[in-house]
Amino acid sequence: MDPHDVAREHVARLIADLSRPEAYPFPVDEVTLEETHISLAFLAGDFVYKVKKPVDFGFLDFSTLERRKFFCQEEVRLNRRLTSNVYLDVVPVLEVGNRLSFTGEGDVVDYAVVMRRLPEACMLRRLVDNDEVEEQVFEWLSERLARFYAEARTGAGVDEWGTVEAVWRNIEENIEQTRKYVGTVAAPIELQLIAEVSRDFLDNNAALIAARVAAGKVREAHGDLHLAHIFVEGTGPEGLQIIDGVEFNPRLGCMDIAADIAFLAMDLTYHGRPDLAERAVSLLAERLDDPELPRLAQFFAVYRAHVRAKVACFRLDELAPELPEYFAVRTEAERYFDLATSFIAEPARPTLFVVGGLSGTGKSVISRRLARALGLGLVSSDAVRLELAGRTPGSKEPAEFGAGIYSTEFTERTYLMLLDRGAEHLQQGNSVVLDATFLNPTWRRAALELAERLARDFVFIECQCSPAVVRERLAHRARELLEPSEADWAVYQRQRERYGPAIASDEQPGIVVDTDRPSALVLEDILRQLDLARRL
């Protein structure tokens, strides 16, 4: 049998057998599975049993039983540095009566790390997403991490992973392993920018990086320091539990401390809190007496976002496209690619981007990707309209063309607020994307006049799409509870009858994009036509 088929069969058996409450050496009511591209975590009562998949990704090799046992032991050793009474043991998975189990007698077929189950409510990602995190948590975290880095191993066996050559090897590996997703998940220009800017930064800062190696800034670090791995279980630095550090490859676990901290900063930005990212980096730079840390963290954040994009892409390969999870994972991968791009590219000058077109032509998808990829503000007419009506995205009502909140009067109020909010961004010297149909030339002229009045650049982007694809998209969108747009096929037909299939004109030319294709290719067309500056 093909080795890949053997591995898949083994994983399927692990999932089936270890999801049974009877497989555990204590009473269990229910077993819940959390799966990643490299592991299976079985949540059983107050404990977690984590089994490594028999996979080989090059940078990670769990293909043999001996390697999986070794890396389970390494996981416990390394993660006990930043936790207390969490990593409990390494136990065998046994073949007992033709079923896999953690109890009984039989041959050893695999191994698992046993962990104390931490309360989900204490996860820092959840606290950040729910806006429940207290600012002092980052003071505790900076103290805990500063002490950890001071005590972490450095010198021979560690330093070589922080050189320019080692850093570039990791970046280049990411680039090569994500090329297959270019054009479907990532825009070609995104991977190109990551490669070019990263190489230039390393070449221009080779002396600084060498000096940091010599100064002991390269340590056996955590390696995977994102919000889902930090738990605020108590008060003070010792109340933090920081789990799931990298155990499977020293070149990915040993690094400049700036690269470790960059993961935290990147993840805070991904979850909509760049202010907390800046705060966390500032606290650590001060506590570590490391003035170069913020600039290096910005650079390494590109790599960190790219890593997360790659992980999501690997997970995507394991999912059938018809599964709801497939769309969620693909969106996650797109967001991480866009975030990586936003760390290195921005409009050369403050710009008002207007993304318009008939309903269902993909305006909102393209607006979101453009805003994410360049780190821009985003204002959507759908959200503004519902806000003015005192409604939420989940409160869908039939949308009748030209009536109710889509009447001429209400639409005028919507566009005036849309433009006002766009002006706020522009007045602060920031670029912004306005997402609306902009079918009426009056509002396109008003947007242009706003940009001219504030001496900002103006770019109009029109989304066009075949009616068959529009119809399919609108039918799918109607099932999305949190989608703010209420336009349906009838609205699209009325718009097309009134305004025609295209709205750009000689007086107001713009970038016209065909959105029948993956959003990555549409984003490619747009970014190639913009005047971009590099942040790093």
C-alpha cells in the first residue's frame, strides 16, 4: 500500500477509536476532536491527549513511530518552560482487542502528550476577540517573556539558526511551499513582494543581524507565540500559561527573540488590534532594553503571517471543497497572505479607493482584500445603511428596489455618511476603500471631488461579472446570516436594466476588473496598476 494511504488509514483509525470515551483510563462523558495539519487533540474531560500525525512536510517529519515518540518527549520538555502543571506525561497508544486505546494491554502503535485542559474562557485570543483583555495582561506577558528569553538556551546549537542565511532559508522554504496556491489563494504579486522585500531587508541589515547573534539575541524560543497559545489563568506573570511551542525542528524553534515576539504582534494585528500589537512590542523593547526590536518585529511579522497562511493552505489540502470548513480555511489563508502584504506595501500617497459595480459582482470581497493587502481603512455602504436603519447584519429583510432603506432619500443619507467616514480617514493622512455600488454618477463625482478637495489621489475600481455567476453568488449570499447586503437577483436585474452592465465612463475612467475569477487574480490586476511604496 502507498505510504500516504497507510498514513491516512492510520489517522482515520486514530480518530475513530480515540474518540470513544471507553478509550480513556478514567470516566469520560464525551470526547471532542480538534484537528490541525500535524496533530489530533482529543479533549477528554479535564485532559487533552495530543497525537502527532504520521506526516512529513520537510520542515517537520513525524513519519515513524520512533520520531513521534521523540517529539512528544521534546514537546513536554520544551513547553514546561512556560507552563505550570500543564504538560503531564507522554503515554502510548495501545492496540487492545483490535481497537486503539489509552488503557489496557497491547502493542504500542503511537504516542500521545497528556495535558491538563485549560479553560477556553482564559484563552488570550478569546479575550481579545471579546474585548475583555485587560491592559495589564501585556505587562505580565512582557515580564514573563523577558525572564524566559534571559534563561533560554543560546550559543552553540542555537546561534546558527539566527544568521541571515538561516532566516532566508526559512523564508525561502515558505515561498517554495506556497507557490502552488498562487492564483487561487494568494495574488502572484503578494508572493513576489514577500520574496523581494525580505531579501532586500536581510541584505541591507546583515551587519545588524550578525551583531544580534553575537550579543545573544538568538535563543531557543517558543516559536509559535500566537494568541491561541496564551492563557490568562491567574494574575501576574505566573498566572500565564503559554503552550504549544515548536518542538519538531530547532531551526524553527531557535531564533532572534524579535522573530518570536513578531508572531504575537502579527496575531494581534490579524485579530483587529494593531494598537495592542504596538503596545506589546513597546513593552518588550523597553523591558529587554532592545531599541531595534520594533523594526525587526515588523520585518519578522511578514514571515509570521506567511507561516500562518501556509499552515491554512496545508489544511485546505485535506478538506473537500464542498465542506463549509473549506471556505472558512481558504478565507483564513487569504487573510494571512493579505496581512503579510500589508506589512510591506502601501499606496505611495494617501488615496481614496472607490470600488463599485452592480450588486453581486464581488465588490465587497475585492474591497476587503484590497483593504487588507494594503492596510487600508474600509467603509461599506451595506454596513452604513443598516446602521442608519438601526439594524444588524443578521436581521435580513426582503430588499425591494427603490423602497424602504433603499429609497432615494435613504440612499442619499447612506452615501453622505459613507463619504463623511471616508473623509475622516483621508484627513488623517490615511488611505481608505469605499465599498458601494456607486451606480449613480452623482456619487462617483462626489467621491472624486472629495479626493480633490483634500488633495488625495483617487482610484475608481469597477467590478464586472457574468449574470450566471452573479445569480449563483446572490443565492449563496442569501444563506449567509452575517452578510450585510440584502440585494437579490431581482435587484440585480433592475440595476442592470437601469444602468447597463458597465458604469465607468470616459469622464471618470477607472480600473475595470472581471470578477468571474478567484479574488487572488482580481487583486493581482488591481495591485499591478497601483503606485505602491514599500514599508520596510
